Amino acid sequence: QVQLVESGGGLVQPGGSLRLSCAASGSSMFSMYTMGWYRQAPGKQRELVATNGGSGSISYADSVKGRFTISRDNAKNTVYLQMNSLKLEDTGDYYCTARRLGTPTTYWGQGTQVTVSS
């Protein structure tokens, strides 16, 4: 069982930056997990923001390309989401996910709230 704990959310003005962190525990094979960030804006469906595979493959939603960067530190069992040039529409609850390669189970964190407001 993998546990994920997100941190780093908060209130920021448009154009500002935040860095989210997600610390994973419960597995010694963190590098074998594809890590992801999802978000859910008020009244909207949850959407995939970015993923970082164990092999280093990275993908982003079109809405965040060029502004967000996902990275991971396997030695610390942590994945990050650096968010720059934040927009009002980036507001939402951000969730970290982990899925071991070749398995169907996706683990979710409890979420951290990001509010972009002037």
C-alpha cells in the first residue's frame, strides 16, 4: 500500500508561482512508479495535469505546457510540480497519484488546494 502526502498549496496572485510536493511511502520501488498530478476545479471534472514515468517519460496537459514542470527525486520518494505563470483557471484541488508499472492500481493523495486570485 502506497501512501501519498501532498504539500505546497496555497493562495497566489495571477502570474505567481507555487511548488507542490508529494511524498510517497509504503514502497521501496519508487522509481518503478509512474507519478502524476491531477487537479479538480470547482464544479468541474478532475483532469490530468502532468505525469512522470519511472523511465523519465514526461507529459503535460496542453493547458499547462510551458508553465508547469513535473520532476521527481527517487532518492527522496518525492515528486514535484513547479507551477509558474499561474492563471485564475489553475485554481483547484491538486492530487498526486502513483501507479506501479504493469499494475492497474492507482494510489491517490488527499489533495492540496491551490487558489489563484488577485
